[in-house]
Amino acid sequence: MDFEELIESELAKLDLAIEEGTVRTVDSRGNTARKKDRKTRKRRAVRTTGMSASALRKRAKKAAKTRARDVSGQRKAVKRRKKAMRIRKQRGL
């Protein structure tokens, strides 16, 4: 295996890795968008605050309670999610 073949094989692997990292999403209005998959987004994420881990957990717990109280918002979210999934199924995604 000479140098050029090695370069070609490495580029092919890189191409495949880049392709794996994108997914197509559909919102409830039917708009389609391409974005990185969850695994890739998590890997590239950085902490945005200097808060301690315990403070972040406390904030997350409070946010979860607030979301649980918003029943009508949850109903709307479920309705939109079902609509988006229906559109995805129609488009074969």
C-alpha cells in the first residue's frame, strides 16, 4: 500500500464519519432541517456557565417541576410531536 492509497482510504473513512453525524429533522409545520446527531452534538458541547454541578442539578430539578405543572403545554407538545412524526413517516425518514 503506497502513500496515495493510504490517503484515499483515510479520506473515505473521514467522509463516512462526517455522513454519520447528520440527521434530518421535521417540525410540526413540515419544515425539514439537517443537523448533527445527538452523539456528535454532545461531543462538541461546552459548558456555558461556571456553576457547580450541584447548582446545575438544583436548577434542572426546578425546571422539571415547572414543566410538570404546565399540562396544556405538554398536550400541545405531544400534538406537535405526533404531527411531525406523521410527516416523517409520509416522507420516508
